[in-house]
Amino acid sequence: MCGIIGYTGTQTNRNVVDVLSNGLSRLEYRGYDSAGIAVADPTVSVYKREGKLAALEEALPDEADDALAGIGHTRWSTHGPPSDENAHPHTDCDGKVATVHNGIIQNYQELRDELEANGHEFDSETDSEVIPHLIERALDQGASAGSAFRQAIGRLEGSYAVAAVFHGREEVYATRYQSPLVLGVDDGGTMLASDVPAFLEYTDQVVYLEDGQFAKIRPIGIEVRDGRGALVDVSVETVDWDPEDAGKSGYDHYMLKEIYEQPRSIRECLRGRLRPLEGSILIEELDDVPRPTEVHFVACGTSYHASLYAARLFRERGVRTTAFLASEYDVETVPIDEETLVVGVTQSGETADTLRALRTANGIGAQTLTVTNVVGSSAARETDHTMYIRAGPEIGVAATKTFASQQVSLAMLSSALTGECSREFVESLRALPDQIQSILDDSHADAVAEEFVHSDAYFFIGRDYGAPVALEGALKMKEISYKHAEGFAAGELKHGPLALVTERTPVFALVNGDSNTEKMLGNIKEVEARGAPVVAVSDDPDLVEAHAEHVLRIPETHWRFYPILANVQLQLVSYWVAHRLGRSIDKPRNLAKSVTVE
Ligand code: F6R
């Protein structure tokens, strides 16, 4: 969703417009339909365009030597369609202050009516434009820049990250409430952004702003105050993401690079957490969390699929566990008490539905835990406990390496919290990175994709631990190829979906040599009898070869982990179908990386 960048600096070799443009291109992955920047010079100059950054680049000045500070924004439309007028930054009537906003202002209509009655004129249909006009009104009443900014923010209801520049001033003012904003500091300047990769090429020294705090970033140094105006002592943290991690490293797409990074990201995820000799798992940061009596997972999309997988693991270890779609989590109808452990699974740590569910659980006094990739994210800061999946930055909108790292993290979590583990379990986890590498080295998923690229639809079936990965395989296919795809627990096939199966709908079946094999083979025969081509993903080609047109092979592993391996083959099939269709793989239409509205 919308991305914010801001910069003010002292280094003459660092042009404000360049820093903002670079930052916006790093934020592209969040999804956007228009973009803009504003620089504070003796006046305030605004450049904004509907469409991609290339359109904005054409509008930018060759030189902006007078620029003192600047802000930039990628917009993902909510109020008003994509257009030059609705793009941010927005200004006040006199063009002396410019602001960018991420989030939703619920009381904007009331504020707009009030401001229009006071003679303010609006240029856009956005909720965000009330902010510069509120600041203008406070300035007209004699407030200083900082105080006008605080007064304006004090009128907003909703969620927001906001940054503002004022004419003739070299500071950027910013604040946040339930929307991400992080500050970056180095010797040559100070930055702010929705996400660390936006400025990672300049600095890895960050300050995570808390909800309700106000920051004034200066060319040298930052000042953070609480809502009452008192100075806050902030700590500068070092992020351990490498700028190279946020680049494409020669791959055509971030998604492919991230699929290939999985051996490394899983190694990182496992590092220091396995005790092979004892056959146990220790997650140090969760050492004080007792064995739960009941667990609720709350998550969306891919993270929900990882939660379905995890819920099964916990149930198998005797813990009453349910995975909920975060948007459907309603404590009025779900039995929950202080003994319940509510686990938010969220790559970004900023997904609005998941945050709402976690906040509701916090409000009831339940124990809360976040499993996330992003250090300092809202979910990580607001829950009682946090486990990091350590996948490194994921830029492709479609979650790939983070899904694998979520599954591995949750498998470890299920053992660490219940104490139930075995040497075989630990050894199998340890083997996963090399096994994934062997799949990546030998896969012929590209040939399978080529054969089925013009199919009418794609179906994915699995049982048991394989069922969530069937759902994930279909989600990946639909989001990046824009083709119809559905995932089912294989047992459900004959309760309806079978009606859709034809010779033009390949069925991807997850089969391994476990207790479900006979039933899976039965399902394969059902679809085969309707003429559908079958692609089996299996560790045992002999088992399935007679019924499948293709076998995508995976190494043998612990039966609980085979879906982690099978998913890699499914990721590759989706990638190559989308590639062959020329889709916008890293930034699929209508989708955003971080969904910060409910
Ligand atoms: C799909 C995908 C989404 C996210 C979902 C939740 O590839 O990425 O379905 O999984 O939007 O996002 P997080 O995990 O950041 O809460």
C-alpha cells in the first residue's frame, strides 16, 4: 500500500530529488497507482503523476539545487481514483506546506466541510488533503510549524503515517498512528520511510517511531516528542539487512530471486535454534512462554496458509488450536480467555486485519505472540512476544521465501512451546535447505508451465499437511498469472469442485508416501477419468507415474515437512506460467505488499 519517503541532508553530493526518487523505486513493491514528491526550497515545489514512476521521472526537474528537504509518496488509491490531482503530496491553499499520508482518515468529510466553510479550496477527492489545510489554518492562527503540524494531526481520526515539509525550512515533520514509519540516520542526513529498504542503500541505523510520537528530522539529527510535546529518548538500532538483499542480483524478477534464496533464508531461520544432540528446539526469545492450553492463529493470505499448517502441528501435539482469517476473528463469538495464546502470523507485521485481531486479543488480556519478518514492525512491538522468521527483505508482492520461513518457524514453535520433539524432527529441519537447493537445481517446472500455460484453470489438491499448501499453490498462481486457480483439500473434490474438472484444467496433486497415499491416488484417478492432466508433486515417482503426466520430484523428508518442499515446485510452476504470459510478476495488478487498511 502507500509508501512514504522523506529526506533532509547536508551532503552536497546527495541530491534531495535523487534520494527521494531512489526511495520511491524501493517502495514500488508495496503497490501503487500514482506517485509524487515535494521539495522545500524557498517555496514548496510539487511534482506528481498518475501511473508508474517513469511518468513521474519525466516530470522531475533536472536540477533542484535549492532543495532543502523533501518528501515522496507512492499512492494506492482508496478515496478517489488514480489521477494527477489525487496523487500525493497535497498542499495548502497557498502552497507553503506539502504533506504525504498513508492510511485512512475516517472523519475527513467532517473536516473538509469545516475547512471549506472557512474558505479553504480543495484540489483532490482524497481524505488526505485535509491535512495540509488543517496545518495552514493553524499557521494562519500564529502557530509555529511544529505546533501547526501537531494541532492538525490532533484533529485526525483513523490510521496514518504523515510527513510534511514547509517552505523555506530544512526539516521534515512526521508522525504515525497504526501505520508504519521508520527513521534512518547517518552522517550525511536523516530519512524517514514506510519501510527500511527505502533508505537501506544510505543507512542501516534506524529509529522505530511509536504510535502517537512526533519526529522532526533535521539535516543532522532527529528530535522525537510524545503526544504532549515532551522529548523522548529514542534508541538507534542497526538493521542486519544487506542493501544487496534488497536488489535483484541479476534475476529477472525479485520473485525468482526470492524463490532461489530459500535455502539461505531457512538456514538463517534455523540458526541457533536447533539442538540436534538432544533432539530439541530452543527459541531463546520465547523461553519464558509456558506450554499453551489453547492457541488461536490469526493471519491473512499466505500467512493464513502457514497458520493452517501450524494449527495442525499444534493439534497433533495435544493443544486445542484453530487458525482464523484475521478479518473474521471476532472475540464475541470465539471462546477466548487470558490463558489463550493468540499468535499473529504476518510477514510485514503491518497487516491491518491481523493487527486488529491482535489488539482485540491484547484488550481481553490474552497472551499474544507475533511471528514476523520485519524487526520493529507494529505487530512485533504491540504483542507480548515476538519470533522473527529472519527471511531478509521480501520485495516481490507474492510471498515466497517468507512462506517457507513461516512454516519452518511455526514447526519449531510447535516443538519449542510443547516440548515435544525428536532427533528425527530436528535432523529433518536441518536437511531442508540442502533439499530445497536440490529441487531448485533439478526442477523442470518451467517445462510443465510451458505445456499448460494456456489452460482454462489450475487446480491444486492435497491432504493433511498438504492441504494448506494446495491452497497456497492456487493463491500464488492466481495472483501472479491472473488465471483461475483453486486449491482444495483433496477429499472435497467430489463435493463440488469435480464439476469444474476438464481436459483443460491441469490438477497439481501433492502425494508422498504417507498414510494418505491411497486416498490421494483415488483422487488422482477421479480427475484422470474426467480427462484432466495430472502433475504429481511427490517424493516417490514410482507411486504416481502411472497416473500423472508429469512428476515434479522432491526429496524424501519427515512427513510433516514434505509440503514445505512441494511448495517450492509449485512456486516455480506459477512463476514460469506468469513469466510466459508476460505478467507484472513482482507487482501484480491491484495488489499491494503490505495491506494497511481493513
Ligand atoms: C500473497 C501474499 C498475501 C499476504 C497477506 C498477508 O502472496 O503475500 O496474501 O500473505 O497480505 O500479509 P502479511 O503476511 O504481511 O500479514
